[in-house]
Amino acid sequence: MSPITWILGNWKQNHLQDAAAGCAKAIASGISDAMAPSQSELRVGFAPSYLSLAAARPHCRPQSPIWLLAQDCAAQESGAFTGEVGALMLKEAGVEAVILGHSERRALFAEGDALVASKVANALDHGLTVVLCIGEALEAREAGTHETTVISQLSGSLSKVKPEHLDARLVLAYEPVWAIGTGRTASPEQARDMHRTIRGWMRDKFGAAGADRSILYGGSVKPNNAGELIGAGDIDGFLVGGASLDPDSFLGIVRAAAQTTRPS
Ligand code: PGA
């Protein structure tokens, strides 16, 4: 388990620039108060669209404690890759971390583990923090193959990491597809059990450096279920979609996490 607690928002394809700036500003103005009760280190951030990064940036580090994230990053450094945005471009825009392998990119844009693995290695090579998403579809959960599905994604998506990548810059996010945007949350026990499976595999594969990675949960996290989830143990924070679009509900999740003592 990591001593750091992450609360990250994924704004997806939402918020035009004015709305992004307003949302970022409202979160920044309430963040110190929301984080105050925390006994451990809290890292809070959000991922606007590429085109709203500049609008949100004045409200992020170093002006506030908030990390600026991107929702994707090209697998290549630069070149003839029409439509892609690379790690150096993101860094220039003030981005510190990037979400990779989100289930929407895997399902809707046919991103496979091999492509995700290249993106992960490239982003880490360029000094970005990576939030790698993995998670099973409903069919796998119902068939009882959820653990093998997630471990297979993890193994494929981390196939290009190097030993030097296994530091705090590699963060994992377990997001069961059936819980994303559905209002159906994994139970605290389901989330905790999967996090233990992931951590066990990381230890077997990469040793202590692998086992120490932060593992976040994502899927219909709201202010009213965040405390219960984080209190279950082995959950190092959240990747939040829908509830991160509203500053009050996002800050409510930060506050719930800050007020809950995580079991050691
Ligand atoms: P959700 O999305 O919180 O709206 O379920 C989570 C995610 O896609 O990261």
C-alpha cells in the first residue's frame, strides 16, 4: 500500500474552455479546506481535454496543490502521426501526469495492450507520471474471469516498463467497465480484493518496487461512497469521471478521503 492518496478527475470530452477554467478555479479555491483533515499526503488533480489544458493550468501547480493531467498521450516522441499529441507537447503545456489505457480508449478506439504498453513506456521515459487503467467488462465479472482478465491487461500494458520506471510515477487504476458511468459501484470488498490481486501480481513480477505502487479505484465514485471505499483497505485513492465535472462533488470526494483513516 502506498502512503499517498490520489484523487484524480477525468473530465473526458466535457467542458469548453470557459467551463474548464471555471471548474478548475472553483476546485482550486476549495482545495485547501477539503484536504485539511488528511493525516497522509493527498495528491489531487484533474484531466481536462487537450484544448482546455491552458485554461485550467493557472489554477494548478505551483499556484495551487492541484496536478494537471492529460487524458492520453502518443506512443511516439514526434513525427508524422496526424492527430496525435506527444509527451513533450504535454509537458510544455504544464501537464505532469497522463491517464493511459482508459477502458473507453480500449473499447471505443481499439487500443490494445501492445499500444498501451508503448504509450506507458514513452510517457515514463519523458518524465510524466502515468495512471494506467485496467478493468474487466461485465461478462468477465459474471463468468468469474475478472481476475485473469485484469492481470492479462496489466501484464500486457506493462510489458515495456523498465526497472527505473517502477517508482512513484507509475500509478495503477482499477476501473471495472461495468461500474464506469453506470451509477453501479464495485462494493468496497470487490474493489479491495481486486487491488490485492493486482498488488500480489506486481510483487511477484517486479518485487517490492512493484508492490509499492499506488492502486486507485474508479467507477461511479461519489462523495457518499468515497469514504466507505477508501476505508476498505488497499485502495490508494480514486479516478473520478462524472462526479469530477462538478466542483462541489469533486471536493466532496476529496473531503471524504481526507476524513477517512485508511487501514494500514
Ligand atoms: P465515472 O468514470 O466516475 O463516471 O464512473 C470513471 C472513469 O471513467 O474514470
